[in-house]
Amino acid sequence: MTETPPIPALHLAGLVKTFGQKVAVGGVDLIVPPGSFYGLVGPNGAGKTTTLSMATGLLRPDAGNAWVHGVNVWAEPQRAKAMIGNLADGVRLFDRLTGEQLLTYTAMMFSVPREEISQRVSDLLDLMDLRAAAGTIVADYSAGMTKKVALACALVHAPRLLVLDEPFESVDPVSAANIEDVLRSYTASGGTVIVSSHSMDLVQRMCDHVAVIAAGRVLAAGTVDEVRGEQSLQDRFVALVGGRHTSEGPQWLRQS
Amino acid sequence: MVATVLKLRYRVLGNTLARRPWQLVGFCFGILWALSILGIVISAMAATGALSGLETVRPIAAIGGSALLLGWVIGPLLVAGIDTTVDAEKLAPFPLSRSQVMTILTATGLTGIPGIATSLAALASVVMWLRWPVAVVAAVPCAVIAVLTCVLATRLSSTMSTGLGGNRRGRELIGTVLLIVIIFAGPIITGVLALVSGAGNIGEQVLRVGTVLGWTPLGAAWAVPGDLAAGQYGTAALKLLIALATPELLWFGWGRALDRATVSPPRQTARTVRAGALGLFGVMPTGGVGATWARSLTGWLRDPRYLRQLIIVPLFPLVFAFTGGIQGFLFPLSALLSAFILCFVGYTDVSYDGTAFASVLSSPIRGQEDRWGRVLGAATVGVPLIIVIAVVTTAISGTLERLPAVLGASLGLLLVGYGVTAVSSALIVTPVAAPGDSPFKTVPGQTFVSGLLVFVVMAACGVLGAPALGVSLTAFGSGNVLLGWIGLAVGLVVGAGVIVAGVVLGGRTIEQTGPDLLVRIKAFPVG
């Protein structure tokens, strides 16, 4: 008798997306175990955002399926989305609202009970160091503050799965460290995080699992130690993806 | 430098048209339209020149020229939108002096379709003067001055009203004031005419206005040839001076406006409210409907893109009162016309979300909840507004007995409109100005077809609203009070039915189309 593996927090099977002639994602399979801190790394244009969009119900796949804790995202989107906290990249927020209004609005969209909303919003404002900017409209936030408020929106309904696309882009190091702590204790308590990033150091430091994705395919996936072997994650990544060239840059760019 | 930018501009146009066949169709229609207008204008000018005496041609030239200039200033703000393919903001990163930027922008203005059409029309205006050779010689340089004035004036006004110009508040203010001025243009012109008129009929008044305009920067360039033809060399010289000074002044003013704009770029002021001020989000019940309702209503009350539609509405009664008097037939029907404007404002409501629609899509709300929230948001503003207009206008005109009929027609149309747009906005997205941008800014990618879809939506509103409109308007015409109440009942019942059907259908639709709408919104060129 074999032990049945736990239902994955996120299960992607054969996801395909083509835009015209270009294959953005060409058959991605991924299993994210519950309670894991999963890193998704890949060069620019690898298909990370496209994959995550299909996993969270924002982009309809041409083929394949995605399940969140066993719920099919494309068959029962409402049930699946209620479990996901999503920080999407490259989309605006309703940025005419103040930070506090935006958080309250998001909580309402997820039917958080009214009596809990203000406490949660208040905690998140402290967590993200956004207390002073609570009454400022989000359009007037800096890039880092916008990222933080979007991250807070992803957390406000206490999701079981957090999908974070480039969460630390332009976030200051102090805030990033604070957020890291929160995410760590979140996974320790059974929550699952999948995070896409360009920063290998960050992934090696924070994540216990990693998938390397390039040209729309998963090149390697597993625990961080499995994937990197004896090398650093950075070197392993370059070896997998290729494209590193040693050069001093063009002659005309050199200043002396 | 100028040539490079011009080439680039046509390359952008070419690429856009090549990628969007329907836009190419729209573009071709645009050219045909410009050509036909050009043909009509030139033949009209030729006829005037051949058939009328100098005393008629002179004021007509001045009036036509002034109208052209006004069209250049106002048209882009209200109708066509401001072409932002090449603007000062996009040229800012390049090492260009201010006057180089201005030269480039003037050149692109001259070589756009409106610029070419205007240049052709202005040069063709020579045909008016064929019988007076000295005027023909003068008309050509004067036409050049006039066209240049048009382009510079439109650049100045767009710098002041969009993009870099001033702060957001200022831009919104300018836009609103302009709108009001336009709406009152009719009454104002009537008033001015009445002032000018000492003497009799409209024709003479018009000629008088033309003569006056010839002395203003608006029409001076167009008055010079006529003065020469009449042998009034002194006044011709003076008017030429005015005509030459105008573009100089516009250039100077535009330069100042650009300078001010770069010193104080938009979004300088952070508006901060007291922490804890949740606005509507503290009031509405939690859940998808409440959240969407609060967001939508906040948009209707604060977002200039919605407000722009709302501001026009209360002006209808005023315009009708001015033109037809409060005893006029149209005045008590103001509510119906206001409802007509309001009923399809939200026909591409999702477009106004922009890519923020992704956050709606990320949430677990059902399509119906989203639809209800949007309908309620629109109705919370629209319904009371229409009722107030109906009550006030019927009360003022002393036709309160027709109030039920007026309400029946206008609410009937409005509610049906909410139902129709609940479906249409699940199917259609069009490029719109981004939140916070000037609502007057044109957005690349607005296609001929998406323009036509407005008429489809209007037609659907008309068909579904027909029962209420039919009964209510009959009641209004006949003054039958009972029939008026029936009309109101029909309007409310049919309207409620259409809303429910629209929400159910639209809700089901958007659950299917949501991700595709987001893909389309993301693909829109950023303005």
C-alpha cells in the first residue's frame, strides 16, 4: 500500500498559450506542495507571468488545466479564486482610491465580514509601512508603495495560496525584509506561496522549492537543493538557460 | 530633425493601420469625409466669389475663417480628441530645444489630415477673389498665415488642457468650462447678434458680425484680401498687422505654457484624506455587490470620465429654457434627453476599469454580482438626477400634471439602458482615456467599428424602451393624466424586467468573456 500524496496547493498540467505565432507557454506541468515556498525563475519573456495568469484565472489557457487545492480553476473559478491571493504583474490597481479604501474594497470583494475588515486593513497598513499614506490615493504612490499595497490586497482575505508575480520589484530593503518574515511565518502555518522573481539570491534564501522556466517550458523543478545540486542557484540557472557571455561591452561604451 | 519625426509619425500611423484592418476602414472613411467636406467648401467658396458682390464676400470670408479657427481650437477638445501620437511629453527625453520641439509639433499639426485639409481649403479660398486680382495675390500669403494660426492655436489649447499642461485640477476645470461654453454657444451667439443688431434681418446681422470679426485675430487674415480689393489699403495694412501678430503671440504663449508644464508636471499634488475616511466603502455591505457598488459609485462621483457625462445633463433644461423658453415644448422633456445621454454611458463600463479589471477577475465574485454593483452604482446617481430634473422642469413650466408621463418616458429609457449596458459591457471594450488622464485626450486604437457599436447599443435601448416611450409620449402629447401614469408603470415594470434580464445574461456572459476582455484591454495601446 502506497502513501497517497497530499493534494497539491497548485497543480498545473499541460498549460499551453500561444499568441499568434509565438508560443508563450508550451506545456507547463508543475506541482506546488501545500506549505511550500515555491520560486519560479526564468529569463525575461520565459512565460512566468503568462503561466501565473493561467493558474489564477486571469488568462484562458489554449490547453491544459490548473487546480488549486484540487479545485479546477477554469471549471469552478469562484471557488478556486476564493482561495487565491493574487499579486499580478503589469496591471493597474483601482488607483483612484486611497490605499485604505483599496484594501477595504478588496476585502469586500472577497466577502470578508464587515467587523473583521478594519482590523485586517489596519494590520496590513502597519505591516507594509503604509500607515502614513493610508489616506493618499494610490495613483500618487511611488512604484514600491504601489507594489506593497497590491501585496497587501493579495493578503487581506487570508488566502490558502499566494501567487506573487515579482513581489519585491522596487520595494525597499527594509520593507522587503518585513514582508519576507511575514511570508515565512505564513508558510510555516501551512500557507503556500508561489513567487516569480529574477533574483536568484532571493529565491535561494527564501524558497524551499524552485522551478526554472525558459521559453515557455519547465527546465527543472523540485526542492532548491535538488535543482541546484553542488552549484549555486545562479550558476545552475545560467547553465540551464544559457545565454551568458563574457564581454566587456562594446568599445564605444567604454569611457577610457 | 523635423523630417525624422514626421517620418516616424507616418510610420506609427501605417503600423497601426496595418495591424487593425477595421481601423483602416475607419481611416478611409475619415479621408473620404475630409475630401467631401473639402469639395463642398471649395464649391461654396467658388459660388460665393462668382455670384456675390464684394460687400458680401468680405464678411463671409472673415466669418468662415473665424469658424475654422474656432473649430481647430474646440474640435479636438470636444469631438475628435487631441492627437497625442507626437506630443511634447514624448519628445521630452530627446535633446531638443523648446523651439525645436515647437517647430516639430507645428509641422506634425500641419501635416495631419486636418492640417492638410485645412491648408487645401485655405489655399482654395483664392477662388472667392477671382474677380479681384489684387486680392488673389494677397490671399495666398494670408491663407498661409491663417493655417499657421490654426495649428498654433490648437497646440496652445491642447497644451493647456491635457498632458503636460498645469495640474490635474486645472485641466479638469478648463475642460468643464469649455463644455459649458460650448453648450451655451447658441444662446451666447443669439445674445451677441441681438446686441449687434441695430438693423433688421439676420442676413445684415451676419454681415455686420463678419465685419467685426475681420478686426479680430480670428478673422483678420481673411479680411485682408477683401480690404485690398475694395481699395482700403490702410485698413488692409492694419489687419495684416493683426494677422501677423496673432501667430507670434500664440507661439509665445504656447512656449510659456510648455515651460510652465515642464516646471510643474502633472500629479504634483498628493491628495490625502484623513486616515479612516473610507467613503462609500465604509457604508456598503461587504460582498461583491456592495464592493462593486461602492467602487462604481465612487467613479461616478469622482472620476472625470464619468463626471463629464453627468455635467452635461443638468445643462439640457437650461439650454432648452434659453432657446425655446420655459413654455416651450422641449423644456419639460429635458429629463428624457438627459436620460438618453445617461442610458448608454456605461456601454463599455469595463473599459474604464482598465487593467485594474484584473483585480475584479482575481476575486471570487460571480458575474451577476459585478453587474448588479455596476447597475446600482450608475442608478444611484442617474435615477435621482433624472427624477429631480423631471420634477423641476415640469414644476417650472407649470405642467406638473405631465410629470408621470415625463417620468415614464425618461425612467423607462434609463432603466432599459442599464439593462442593455449590463450585457454590452460584458462584450465590448474600447480604448478610453486612462484614469487620471484628461477625458478629452484621444486614445489611439478607437476604431470605426467600436464607434458603430454605440449605435447598436442605442438601438437596443430604443427598441426595448419603445413600449414605455410610446405610451408616455402619447400621454405627454395628449395631456392625458391617466395614460401618463400607465406610461410610468410600463416604464418601471419593463425597465426592471430588462435590468434583471440584462444582469442575468450579462453576468453569465462576463463569466465567460472576462479573461478575454482583460486580454483585449491589455492589448490597447497606452495613450
